[in-house]
Amino acid sequence: MGAGQHWDDPRIPLVHQLRATTVEFDLLAAEFAARNGLHPTDLRALIALLDDARAGRPTTPGRLGAGLRLNSAGTTTLIDRLERLGLVRRERDTADRRRVLLTVEPRAVELGRSFFGPAVAALLAAMDAFTPDELAVAGRFLTAVAAATAGAAARARD
């Protein structure tokens, strides 16, 4: 597809819906951050840490910084701030005492659940209108969209 030709693609309205959904999620996240005295990067860090925990991946400061595209000093400042707020703790890795691992404190999980719980409930209720097969297709679609978006972001950084 040549430059300019894709704007007439009949799938473009779906791209606009995805963008609108992203904006709504960003606004919700900004409200959570504002109510809890957090910077938007703080929230992205907490989400990354929780995602890693769900996946069973230990998170070091270096891994977190790389994922958030922060330098070492910025990562340290971020972790110090989250630690002061009682949202994250540093722990020595029991397998390698030289390595520091980051853990989200239960307080942070509870803050997130209390704020985002109604939104999650609304999303689950909206999903009730779809069959399991339709939800499986939606899941595959969103996985492909996330991968395509990550690829576009990586190319934009190059």
C-alpha cells in the first residue's frame, strides 16, 4: 500500500476506535495518578511491575528502566519515589545477593483495585454481550494490535 492510500481503507474506523479507547484509558490512568499523587511514569512502572509479577518474571531496576525507556538516574529516582510512597520495595535476590528485585507492595495493589475495579467490572459486563469464540478473536486481534503498535513505536525511536 503506497503512501496516502491507506486512509481510504475501510478498516480505518477501527483504528480510530482503538485510538479513542486508548485516550479513555489514558484519561482514567491520569485521574488515578492525580488522586494518588503519582506521576504518569509512576503508574506505568507499577503496571509493568504487576505485569511481570503475573507472568512470573522477576524485575530488576535495569529491566524496569529499559521497559520505561529511562536512564539509570531516572530509574533510581522513580524507584526511590515509589518506595517513599510505600508502593514498591527493593529486595535482594535470594539466588544472587548482588541483584536487586522490585516488588509491588500490597498497598499499591489495593489502591489500584479500589480505583480501577469499577472500570474492570464495566469491561467484564460489556464482554457479556460476546460469545467465548468472539472474545477469543478479539483477544487475538488485540494481541496483534499491541505487537504492531510496539513495532511502530520501535521504528519511530530509530
